[in-house]
Amino acid sequence: MNPKLCTETYNHSHPASIETYLSLGGYDAWKNILQNKMPRSKIIEKIKDSGLRGKGGAGFLTGLKWSFIPLIEGQKYLVCNSDESEPGTCKDRDILRYNPHSIIEGMLIACYAIGASVGYNYLRGEFMDQQWKVFNEALKEAYKFKLIGNNIISSNINIDIYALIGAGAYIVGEETAMLESIEGKRGMPRIKPPFPAIKGLYGKPTIINNTETLASIPKIMLNEDGWYKNLGLNKSEGMKIFCMSGHINKPGNFEIPLGTPFADLLKSAGGISNNRKIKAVIPGGSSVPVVKGEDMMRINMDYESIASAGSMLGSGGVIVMDDSTCMVSVLHRISRFYYAESCGQCTPCREGTGWLYKILSNILSGKASLNDLEQLNRIAFQIEGHCICALGDAAAMPVRSFLKNFWSEFEYYVDKKESMVS
Amino acid sequence: MNEDYIISDNSKQLIDDVVKKFPNNQSRSAIIESLLILQHENNGFITKKIMKALAIYLTVHEIDIYEVATFYTMINVHPVGKNTIAVCNNVSCMLRGSDEILSHIEKKLNIKVGQSTKDNCFYLKDEIECLAACNGGPMMQVNHKNYENLTIDKVDKILESIK
């Protein structure tokens, strides 16, 4: 049995209640820190040593990120990024509605470690009916139990946590765009440096972490050094939630050790549906390169292994496609997304995503030539690395990988004006 | 017709609570949530008069409000039908038949994406991208409530229960 960091409460009858969380040792890590007046540096070192990596997509070492916060006194902020909207990713929505206290405890520990007196959890607007209500209710409970607020458990520590809501913009998941959004502006990414750890929200040092990352913190703090690291398999460190979607029998979220073979994960998700064959997998949300099914079956679910197959672990959104899938249509859909979600700030992204979508639309309507396929590659190349944030790259990488791995299918569509598979 | 929009006392109270989440003199931070509150009060959309009233209430510039209202897709700046339907049709949902679901709804309600029905009962929202329910696809939100693992039958029942 794998240990559960973020998903432990999921199968309980009242998963989101503070009683359930407390009965499973919840808030023990937080109380322990306060009662022992644990030095901040010790927490940061422990998280650093655990090998915990950011689970929103970039995979940056969490403890290292925290250590960038200047030691000087003054206002600092923590932001939890619950603006989950990377296509294929639906893990944070479940943590928010089934285990909100793990997020609150993780945020409290992070606030303490970086010296922030205020933490904001930014939820995407579309979560307003369920996750928003559950999380706000959990906050109220935590205040009632005096685990947040002023002079928490007579420690002289004051930390307030607030929930914030977005209103529909994928780009706000980019950390500096999120800061702009919290400041009440359009979600347009900032030029880095300065990095948020130096100059973030309202110009103050700020750390932004993903929901799953923060929800993993309490268990790491509660266990002995090296515990989290050793949970991984095949030389990998730690755990990850993978969101299995697409042509599979049992779509769902699976919290498993990093390094687990993809074949095992696929089996847990019930295998490919309708007795069909696996054709392709997008292993980390729609922004990462697509991998051929047969290559996927040979690799493990960890950063290095997926990189060796030419892709990235990203957010853990695993989209599985069977042999009935038209890759031209899938790429067309992905390109529409980045075209719609580009904030419009940088020209290569604003114009380039539009052209990618337009050319792919032309292929689908039988109005494209083989020259257009080369043109797609050229445009992708011109977007990549030329913008303030990674959205442009995220639009370009699928295009290049779909063309590389399924060139003949695109050629067939241009030539015959119909899909190779239908 | 030229009367100013009056923010209700109830909404004022809700907006005051939003402002309290932020440091002093950062009332601009409250714009997004305030617009969602006012949109709810005004049949699902925001007018220029509402933007003006909110700008005065939060002591920010009108343009600050306008920028936010036109950037975020959940803020409607035109009148829309009473019940908002949002069908996810990004990749995960598409692989499981969301295109059929969407065209069924279009046919059933006799509207295209981005339009409201003649009786103003439904608004089929445009610019809908991944709604983070990928393992429940195909899915849609009706008035922000999730309906997952949709079939044509299920969609019919949901829409009829709302009519």
C-alpha cells in the first residue's frame, strides 16, 4: 500500500471536515512546529532534503524556492496556486474539495517557514460552486479551532489565510500573472527577474506554490528525514498525483510513487477502453510533447524517464489516446486552446498561436498544402523561447511533437483531405 | 435612462468583506470578486454603469474595472440567458465525445455557442476551455455546477429539469 499525502481523506464519509483530518493526525505537524518553536531554516532544509518538487508543472525544488526569500524583516506573502486549468489536469480540484485542511496546514507551514503573515489561496473561478465553498468552510473551521489567526496556540505567531477567486483565464496559472490578478489587474505575466521571491505581490517577497505541493508538506514534516525521498521507485524521489483521462476504462486521479512504470499506471486506470490499442499519450498536460504509445509503455512515470522519451512530466495530466484517434483533430483542439488563452502581451505568442490554429483549421477543411506543414513547424520555432512566459512554448511544443511523431498522418490529411483513421 | 447604478446594500456588504482580505489601500485587488458579486445581482452580466458604480465604491479608476471585466471570460459584458451552460470540449473531453454533446445541445436549444435562447432561458457560453474535470469527461457546468460523464440522455434530463 502506498502512503497517501494529499488523498488520505478521500474515502472517508466526511472527507473535508476538520474532525476527519484531525483523526488522521492532521495539524500535528503544524502544532509540533509551533510548540517546539522550530527554526525556519530547519523547515526549509527539511523540505529541500526531501526532494519535493513543485507539482504545478515546472517541477522546481520547493525547498530551494523557499530559500530564495530574503531573511530581512518585513511583509512577505505566500500564494497557493489553485487556478488549475492545464488541459488534462484535475488533481487540485479533488484536494480542494476532499482534503482542504491538508492545503491549509501546508500553507501555514510554508507561511511560517518563509516568514509570511498572510497566505492567499487563488482558486479558478469555475470552482465557485463546490471547491470554493468547501475551502472557505474549511478555513472557518481552522479559525474556530484557533489553528490560524492571531497568536496561534499561544506561540505569538500570527498568520491569516484568505481564499480568492478568479474569473476565467488560463494564463493566471502562470505565477507572475497570478500576482497581477491578485492585484486586481489583467493576468499578464511579468518580466523576470526580479523573481517573486524578491519582488512579488504588492512588490513584497512572495512564494507561489501549487496546491498539491503545499498539501504534501504536512506529511513530509511529520515523518522522519528521508521518508518522502524514499517513497519513489527506480531511483526517483517522492510521490505524484497523475490524472488519467481519455480512452481508458477507469479515468481518475492516482497518487503513486514517482518512478512507477506507465504500464502499471495504465493498468490501475483499467487499461485502454473498447479493447483498442494505445496510440499516443500526452504525459503531463496539453502543453508537453506527445509521446507514441509504444514508447510510453517502456518508460516510468518520473521526470527523467519521461524526459528520455522527449516529453515532460508537467502537471501530471496524462491524456491517453487509442488507435481511433485523429491526431490532426487533437492538435487542432490544443492549438485552439492556446490561441484563446494567449494574453496578447508578446507578439510571437499572440500572432503565432493564431496562425497555428488557422493553418490547422485549414488542414481540417481541406484547404492546406504540404508547405503549410512546414509553415507550422516554422511558426512554432519562432514562438519558442521568444516570449515573457511559457505559454508560447506550451503552444509550440505540441505542434512540433505531433508533426514529428505523426508526420505521415498530417501528410495524409493534407493530401486526401480526410483523416487517416476515420 | 441616465440614472446611475445603485449597488444594493447586500452586495456592498459582500464587497466590503472582499476588500478586508487585502492590505489597506489595495481595494483594486477586490475588483474580480466584486464583479462576480455584481454580475450575480444583475442577471448575469455587467454594464458600464455597474463598472462606474464599482469604481466609485472601490475608489479606483473606471478603466481598471473595464480592463478586468473584458479580460476574464467569466465576466459577461453583454446580456445573457438566465441559465449558463458551459460545455468543456478540450482534449480529454473531446476524446470521450464532447463534440456530440455540444452539437446536441446546440440543436436542442436551437442556438450556437455564444448565443442565448429566444426565451432567454439558456445561454450557451463561448470561450469554454478545460474545466479541470478531465477524468469525468464529457462534462458541462450549468450555472457553475458540474455534470460529469454525460450522455445525450443525461443532458436532456438535466436541461428539462431546469426549464
